[in-house]
Amino acid sequence: MLIGLVYSLLAIGLTLIWGVMNVLNFAHGDFLMIGMFLSYWLYGLAGVDPMFSVPINAAALFLMGMLIYRFIIRKVMKGPPLAQLVVTFGVSIFLSNLAALIWTPDFRTIGHTLLSGTWDVSGIQLSIPKLVTAIGSVLTSICVFWFLRNTRTGKAILAVEMDREAALIMGINAERINSISFGIGSALTGVAGAMLSTYYYIYPFVGGTFGLICFCIVALGGFGSIEGAFIAGILVGVVETLGGYLLDPSYKLAIVFAMYLVTVWIRPQGLRGW
Amino acid sequence: MRDITGKQMVVTGAISTFLIVLPLVSSPFGQHVMILTFLFAMCGVAWNVMGGYAGMFSFGQAAFFGIGAYTSSFLLLTFHVSPWIGLAAGGIISSLLAAAIGYPCSNLRGHYFAIASIAFAEIVRIVFTNWQVVGAAEGLTIPMLKESLAHFMFHSSKLPYYYIILAFLLLAVAVCRWVASSKMGYYFRAIKESHEIAQVLGVDVVRYRLYAIMISAFLTSMAGTFYAQYILYIDPDSVMILPISVQIVLVAMLGGASTVLGPVIGACILVPLSEYSRAWLGYKGTGMDMIIYGTLITVISMYQPNGVWGAITTLIRRSK
Amino acid sequence: MSDSVLLDVQGVSKYFGGLQANDDISFQVKRGEIVSVIGPNGAGKSTLFGCVTGFHRVDKGRVLFKGQDITNRKPHTIARLGVVRTFQIVQVISDMTILENVMTGGFLRRTRVEDVRRKAEEILAFTGLVEKLSYNALELTISDKKRLEVSMALAMDPELLMLDESMAGLTPVELRQIIELIRKVRAGAVTVVVVEHVMEAVMELSDRVIVLNSGRKIMEGTPREVVADPEVKRAYLGERYSAVSQ
């Protein structure tokens, strides 16, 4: 259930990219995977606790996002919409299989870290890593909100999201905003990846499901709406968990997809979208 | 009947001869690659009817492919129904399901529609993975019957399969051609431009979108039945997964979406490439072939997003 | 109701959230007329078109066409019945040639492709675009695009053609051409209602003018009557200026 907050964080990143430049990043989940592996190797090779790898991940994924935007996405944006949809599939397939090639498809976990174990709260066993991840996600989300509303760049991003043409007229450098938004969106996956690595299975194809769930969340919240993504993420987390209890756990994903379909039929613009 | 020039006849004759003779001089693996090529070409042409022409970018065609495969196989296994009847049944079920899911999605366009199609296909896959009646995750094994056309089954050689899928492909191309030059085709393209303009022109957008989806689903489902009869084993992870849907879109996009023959060209490039690279590079499970595939997708989207067909026809026109 | 009343708009009102875009608008259009709807920006003219042609849901009132109630029917049904509109921002089908664009309209009443093609060519000859029939729609100038839009509409054999700002952005020569075209259209037994800002076109073409302001109809009459009316002047020029001009 707490995973919903991680979903929120990931969805915020995805909806930011969507809102600013109308691109659906199918490789979002794979960026997360890269983040997870980065933390894994930082821990394995340099003994850096995943929690401290958060800033490193953020920076690395930010850079990676900007580069991918600059050299790949930007080219496709002038092309037909179909190509824009397909190109990130290509990146996704490339990244996940490259990871499989370099690091083998094996499942890995990080062993004991600084914040391991469980916390006994009146009989309920709370997993500390999951708790910390959830809290970390919320904190990061709040930081993102603050950034968007209170810094110059952040406000510029919001302006472009709302009305690209008007923003351009106002003298905002849309290209730069595109790069930065893609960077931020990717950085958020790095942050999530670092935190998830403390308790989640790490393997090259872990991104697929996360990516798909993120889309449903973003659509539920309304493409482009940061608050919507946040709320929808929590909602999906709750529904997924409930669904797992009520029905067979393997139906969890199907329920999330059904949620998307029903929402989009009744209220196409999602919870808060425009 | 418009005049067919002598030149066109020669070209058609040459291509036909080539296609008929080609499998006779190829290895079984080569024949296998050709069969898969035509299979994906057929799916690509089917995709085009709703995607390239009507603008509904479906990333969920695998659902119809799988339902086609499962319907005919299930009917064969349980009720000993001929696969050819199963073919028709699968097509009808897929069309009806397509209409059922398409109707509430009537107002969805672009990315929203794409994700809806993925959501739908994934739900289908998950349901089939858990549905005991159709074998759940273990899938279905098609029973070995005596080799014959009526049984839609051949053991001694792949050749009959080759000619059958070629015939299916020609049928799909004929259907697409007919749609493209008829009222339906014009209306589809108006819908693709914008729902508003289509409505102003008197087009019942909801109804025509359903036509597009249903035709597309039927043809894709036929391909699925063929696959089942060819490979003789199906499970959700081999017939209903997202990568199949993506490959179908790619084939159409690479060749040239919204042209009749584009997907055929796209398949001729993409399928042999991925099959041969899998054979040569994928054997250790390294996934190198997939890395190449992913790179290819990315590069094509960046540099030739309108497809090869457009480039070829421009070349031909220029050389005249 | 006399047989010559083609369009009967009765008390149509439309709200967008808190904003009343159309407030109790009533008027009639007789067969064979050219009627102009004018008014300052935001007066509700395009909304009115949308209400009549089924693109907006009418909250109050009725729209009758040839005596038949078409209120809130689907846009494509209304088009089928004979009421065709164009858009303020011109809309044509971009990956088709001009001929194909017009053919798409022609399929409304015909099924055989050959018949449709022939009709499309006739229409293009009528509207003066026939030399460019194999051009891609995107290659046209604004003026030609507007003519294409009209062509597409005419291919549908409409009885009532509603043109939304077909004159905006045209050079004087192009303006003349469009005015002539609209006259030709009317001569071809099509009734025309236009939304317009270009006053010289309005004065020249219209049999009657309807003036909207802030969602309400404030005046209806011949072009001369309307231009002389004080309330109309006030609506366009504002209190101070209309007082000065008196």
C-alpha cells in the first residue's frame, strides 16, 4: 500500500514530461531500473548505503534524461506522432536488454543496509525500508511541488505545461525547459530507484510493469497534472493492494488497467487534468 | 476495371513468380522466416486499417491475435471443430470484442487511445493466464491430426503453410485496398484528421471507428489462428504479449503507415532482421539481438518516421 | 409556419459553466436568403453556430429546420439533413489532395466512387479551384483553403450553409472573390448564413443582419437599418464613442 507513494513520485516525473512536451516515455520504468542498479553497484562496489545514493542517482539520471532528450527525443518531436510513441519503446527495449547483457537477467537484492528490519507497532509489522521509502517519496514530491511553484525555472516549467505558445511569447526558452523537465522526470526515477533498491528485487526487466502502471496513474490523474498524478498514485497503490487481497494477486495489474479504462471512459480528462 | 499497363503486368508477374518459387529454393529456417514475415505483414496491414488510416494507434493487437489463436485451438481440442471454422469463429469473437471495447473508447485519440489499447490487451492476457479452462499459464497444445488442408495441419513440410499465409496476406491486402479506395477509407482519413471535421462532413464517427476496429481485429485474429496451427502450441506469453503488439506497429510504421503495401515492406525488413539476429546472436540468451532491435526501433523513429514506402515511391517517381 | 422558413431558432440559450454564451436568441432564416450574424468579439456568434449544428448542447430553446426539430441532434445527422457549417479556423483534411477532400464530402449523398469524383470535379469548377485539384490540401493559401472548405460543404448538397468567418485574413481581391462565390452559392439554391466581421462584405451580401452582443440578440434588420441603430453602435464602439458619433 505504501508503494502507492513511490508510484506517485514516478508518475509525477512522467506527467511532467508529458505535460511539458507531450511525449509518453515508455522507457520511464527502465530508467527506474537503471537507478536501482546504480544504487546496487554503489553499495556493492563502494559500500554506499542506498539512502545516500539518492542524490547520486538523482544527478546521474538527470544527466541521462537530458542526454536522451537532446540526442533522441528532440529529433523525433518534429516527426509524426506515431514515431514519438514508438521511439521510447525502442529506448526501453534497448536499456532493459543492455542491462541484461551486462548484468545478466538474474534477480538481485541488497542485503542489510542502514535502515533494515521491521518495526513492531502494536502488533503490526512495518517494514522499515518500505516505510522510509514511502516517507522519502513524499518528501521528494513535496520538494518537487515547492520547486515548481517557487523557483523561476519551476514556474517556467508550469507555464510551458499550461500553454506552450504563450510561454514562448513570454520569452521562455522552451527547448531548455524541455531538457530540464525530461531531466527532472528522469531524476525522480533515480530517487525512487535508490529507495526501492533497499527492499525490491532488482533485475533488468523490472521496469516494464512499473512503466505501465505509471501510465495508468498519469492518465487517471490527468495528463500533465502534478497533483493529479500524486493523488492517483496513492489511489492506485491502495486499489492494487486491496485487489491483491480480494482477488488473486496476479490480477493486481489487471485491476489497475481496468481502473484506467473506466476512468477514461467516464472522465477523459482524469481527476485533475486539462 | 481500369487499364492495367503492360509494365504493371510484367512486374506483377515477376513478383508473383518470385514469391511462388522462393520457398522452394530455401532452407526450412528460411521458409520459417518467410512465413513469420508474411504473418506480421498481415497483422501490419490489419493494423493499418485502424491505425494508419483512421488514426487509432493500437498497441494492443496481440489481444486479437491471441484470441484468434485460442478460439480455434480451444474449439479444436474440446469440440473437434475444424480449424477453418475456428478461424471464422475467432474472427467473429475478436470483432465483437473489439466493438465492445471500441465503443466506450470512441472519444479517445492519440496517446489516450494507445494506452487504452495496452490496458485492454494486458487485461486479456492476464485473464487468459489465470483461466483454467483455456490452460491458464500452461496454454494449449494443438492436437496432432493427420496432415491435410482440411485439418489445417502439415507435418512433412512448411511449404503448404507458406502458401496459406501468403494467400491470407493477399486477402488482407485486398481488403485494405478496397477500404482505402472506398467511402470508408475517405471517412477514416477524415476521422484521423479530426472528429469535428468528420462530423461536419456527415460522418458518424462512432460507427466508422467501430468498422475500422472490427475489420482490423478480424484480420489479426485470422493471423492468430494460423499461428496456432503452425506452431502447434500457444500460451499467453507467446501470443498475447505487448512486444507482439509493438512489433506489429513497427512493421506498419517502418514500411509506411497509411499505405496499403507499407506494412509488407516493413515486415520484409524487420522480421528477417530480428529472426536472423536472434538465431546468430541470441543463442546464449545474451539478448544482443534485442539490443539491436531496440536500437533499430529508435533509429527508425528518428530518421525514417514516415516509413520506407514513401522513400521508395519518391525514388521511383524521380527516376521516371 | 410558412414553407419558406428554412431555419427557425427559438429562444436558444447556452451556458458554459457560469458564462451565458447565448441568451434567449430567436430568429428565422427564409429559403434563399443570405443572413449575416455580426457582433463584437465574444458576442456568442460561433457558439450559436455550434448550437444550431449540434456541436454544442442547447440548454434552453429549440432549433427547427424545415419544420423538423433538430435541437441537440448529433452533428453528422444534422449535416445529413442539409445543414452544413464551416469553422472559424479553417479545417481541411491534411493528407489528402483537394479533390479527395471534396470527395469526402460528396460521399454523403452518393456511393459510387466515380459519381463522387465527378461531383467533386463539378464543385471545384464551380468554386474555381479545379486547376489545383491534385494539390495537397496543405499547400494552399488561406484563401484557397477557405474555398476548399466551402467546396467540401457544397459537395454535401446542403440546403443551408453556415459560414463562420470566411472572410478573415483575406486580401481585397480575395474578398471580392469570396463575395462572388457566396452569391453564386445562393443562386444555386443554397441558403447562406454567415458570421462575419468584415463589414463591407456584410453590407454587400446580406438580405438581413442579426446583431449579437454579450450573448443576446440586440437587433435584426436590413444592413442599412442595423448600421444606423444606436444600440448597435454602442455595442461596437462603446458608450463614449457612440455618444460622440451621434
